[in-house]
Amino acid sequence: MEAGFDSLRSQLRESVEECSGRGLVYAAKWAAEQLCSLTAETTTVPKVIGVPLTKPATPTLKHRLRGASRQLPLETTDAEDKPRDKEQERKDRWSRLDSSERDKMALAKCLFDMREFDRVRHVLEECQGPKAVFLGLYARYLSRERKISENSSRGSESAEGRLVAGESDSELVAIRDELETTDADSDLDAFGVYLLAMVHKSLGQRQMARRACIRSLNMYEYNWSAWQLLESCVDPRESVDKLSGELPGGWMRHAFLAHMLLEVFTPSRNSVNISNNSGGNSGGGGTDIGNSNNCNSNSNGGSSNSSDDFSVHCQVLEQLFPQSQFVIGLCAVRHYNMREFEEARRLFALLQKIDPYRLELADIHSNILYVMEDRARLGELAHRCAELDRFRPETCCVIGNYYSLRREHEKAVSYFQKALQLDRNYLAAWTLMGHEFIEMKNTAAAIDAYRNAVDVDEKDYRAWYGLGQTYEMLNMSHYAINYYARAAALRPYDSRMWCALGNCYEQSKEPGQAIDCYRRALVGSTESESLAITRLARLHESTGDRERAAYYYQLLYEHALKNGAQALYPAGSAVGELAGGGAIGSSSAAHGGQDELAAACLYLASFEHERGRKQVAQRYLSQVIDGASSGGASQQRVDEAKAMMRALASQP
């Protein structure tokens, strides 16, 4: 097994060399980090769940780059010898070209590192080797990206801006045509196919980009940038199992699948279980939530055990790279996406302790501190990031979050704009800037920011949710429904999405659809559980279905007894979000919870009285009256309870 471990090191070293030589610095850095995270004491490569993590003896690197991903059999026929000879001729020719162009490549790489992309293209204009062709076209692509970025910073509404954008599109088409011509002659290596996928993605040809990514990875799988590009091309509704069947079988697929499953939101273990036979003390019932056709969306092929899948892939990576910051970061982001903020904060603190100069994922770390309203730690993080590098998008995002927590929204927007000047495809900045415009009641600017966010990544549920929230503020419920539905499809087990969608259906006078959405929320996270139960009770009450209304009021009552009345609407719950504002404070949340509990008790008392259960009804009324001393329920609810109590006492 020592040979297997040596193979793993060799793969990573080759990846660093090949990627850095082509200017793919992010992929090279990723491979180098995994290489350094291997412990010196490790002498064997583990085998997890029966899947070998390293391949047996493989062809040389250059052989794999040329597209021969499998070894040829020992015995071949004459017909098989011909493509083999042709492949060998092509390898030899590429090797000679790369060797003869080595000096020009050295100069071009220096110019590339200095970001003089047009000069790179000029130096390599006559070169024909695969490395030179890739670097020349990649420099041309990056030059186009830089011009677009510089133009957008001057204002995209200008006539000059529109002209440059049109020219840039023509430039992309020219790069694509040149790559496809080379590919048609079977003269494109794995990195060239990856560049072709990048161009297809930039032109909006997602399926073509997806196919090119998979093809590139099957030719050479140790390019992490190609895996990330593939992730951006995968349809969120696509089955993970189907995608897995198209991927190479090495250990890199575990890193990819774990990263892809980060955003998949799984149901809470404590979610309310509603079944056909559910009744409770009230004798009410309900129908199976899973039978809802209108509000039962899912993503990633309907995988309901994605949390287990993520854990399996992470287990593989942890055994391979026990000290990897990448793996720790994966777990931290997973906890953040699952809204387990305390554990996520602990892991980010561990990352900071391991590498105090690390800025990667600092923006997500700041999001966690923002949600936890930890101003001291967020201020400390912002100060540290500014000292390390003021001109990193992550730094600008962290400082923007800090000012947002201080309610200085104009300053926050300015820092998010700075982040976008540094990287116009920086998704977090677009989304967070939209949130700031919502706080400033600038709905037009918020819509523009959120639309830019979904243009960068249409799988960003936060941007779709923000669009729904903005249109809801504008009282345009039908538009809001569309955007909330997109968010719910991406986060099918996030109860906040379904509660927001149900609220819009209520405003649109569609109680049936609203009921479906609120009931769908009960199989998700517990964060908005009490809100969904309350709305279901009220909707069934308004439609005259007293038994089901009593059932949900009973659920609300039991929830309050178990967790306390203030748990009905905790600070930071979805109530404030649905109203279009910030989170409600703890005192108002507690008062609202007590009042909702009183309303539930009054309804249940009336319902039990109709059923002839006088003593049960009196117990519910006593709950309201006795709770008045704590200042919870409103005086109106208390007076109503006393009146009902007197009426019951006067009856024989």
C-alpha cells in the first residue's frame, strides 16, 4: 500500500506542476494544499466503503493529458494498433512542439503572471504546442474578462459599454471557433477541452459546457478548476447518482460530490410528522404532506439522504487528508448552510487558528457572525482581513457585513460595490448588496442586484428569495410567488422558503395553495415550525374546517408547553422576513407568542365546549387567565377568556 500512497503524492505534484504551468493558479494552489495536508507518518492509503481511492499503475501524465484515460490491453489486433500508433504519433509531435517552444513559453508565463495578457497572446501567436495554445487562448479569454470588468466599473449603461460588450461576445465566439477547429483535428488536450468548456459557459451554452467538462475530467481528473466549472453547469434537478456514473473513478470525485452537496438542505430530525391518522387530543386530522402536488419540489434528483452522502464523501477525504483546511472548510460551510451557526463558527475559528493569514471563506465566516449578531468578533475579523489585504473581494465583503450590522447601510453598499469592482462575478457581494438595498427601501436597486446574482449563479437560493421578498414589498404577489417557488425548489427542506411562499398565496386569496405550502414547511427545518402551524390553524378556521383548525391549534399549544411561549416566534424568526423587515426583538417576540398561545387556547376552549367537554374547555380558559399575571396575552384575550368562563360556569 506504500506504493498507493506514493501514487497519491505523485498525482498531486503532477497537478501542481501542470496547472501552475498553464496559469491555473487556483487549481494548483488547491492541489498543493492537499499535498501539504498529507501527514508525514501516513504510509498507506485507506480504502473506504469498498472503493479504492487511488488507481493502480496508470499511464504517464502526458499520455493521460492526450486523452488515453485507460491502459490498452496487452494483446491487440491490427485494427486496434492503428489508433494506438496514431495516438503515439500525436504524443510525440506534441512533445516535440512543447520542447521547441519552451523559451517562448517561459517568457509568456512571466508576462501572464504580470497580467499582460495581450502580450502573452502576441508572444505565442505562432506557437502550435498544446501548452502554448492553451496559454495563448486563456490569456485572450482573461483579457476579454478584464475589459468587461473595467467597462462595468465605468457604468454599463453607456454607449461605449454596450459596444465593448458586443465586441467581447465576438471575441468569445472567435476563441470557441479556434478551439473547436483544433478539437475537430483531434489536437486538443484535456486542458484545451476545459478551456472550451469555460467559453461555452460564458456564452450561456450550459449543456455543451457540462459535456466538455466531463470529457476533460475523464482525460485528466486532477484539475480542480474543471470540477468547479462542472458544478456550476449541473442542473439542480439532476440526479446525483446519474452524474456520478459519468465521472472518473478516482478520489477527486469525492471532493467534488462533497462540495456539490454543501447546498442541499436536508429535513430536520425534529420536524413535525403529519400523517393521515394524526389526530391529537382535539380529534382533528390531516392529509399526507407528501401527496401535495403543488408544493412538493425537490432538488438533486430527490435525494433525501444527502446529509449521509455528504458525510460519506467527507469521511473519505478526512482519511486521505487528515489535516486539510479544505475539508474543515467544507464541514464549516455545511453547518452554516444547515443553519447550525455555533458549530460553524467553531470550525471557522479553528481554520483561523491553523492559518491566521487565510482569507478564503472569510465572507461566510462574517455571515455567521452577522446572523449571531456578534459585533465584537465581526469587528475583529474585519480588522484582521483589512490588515492582510484590503483589495480582496472577501475583505470588502467582511467589512460590508460589519457596517450592515451597525445599520450603516450606505457604507455597507459601498464596500460590496468595491468587492464587485475587484470581481464582478463575486456572488456574495451581489446578494448582500441586494439585502442592503432592501433595508434602504430601494427596491429597484435591490431587484437589479438580485438579478445580477442569479445571472452569476442561478442556483443561489438567497437571490431568488430576495427577489421574492422585494416583489412582496411592492405588493406584486404573483411575481413574488414565482421567485419564492424557485428558492423553495433549491431548498426543499428549508421551512422559511415554504412559509414565504404560503404567505404570498394567502395575499393572493389562494388558501388551498397556502395550506399546501405551510404543511410542506412542517417536514423541513424547525426554524419556522410554529409560524407554519399558526397559519395552518388560521387558514382552516377561516375556511370553516373546525376539526383541522383545532388540530393545528393543539399542535401550537403543545409546542408552547414544551418550548415556552416565546419559542413560538423567536428573535430572528421568519415573521420579520415575511413582513418585509428585519427580525423582531425578543420582547415583542415573547409578547406575540403569548398572544398566539392565548388565541389557540380560546379556540380550543370553544371547540371542546361544542363537543360537550366542559372541564377541558375550562382548563384552556384558565391557561389564558392565569397567564395574564405574567403580562403575556393582551387584555382583550384575557377579557374574552373571563367572559367564556362565566358563561360556562352559569351552565348546568
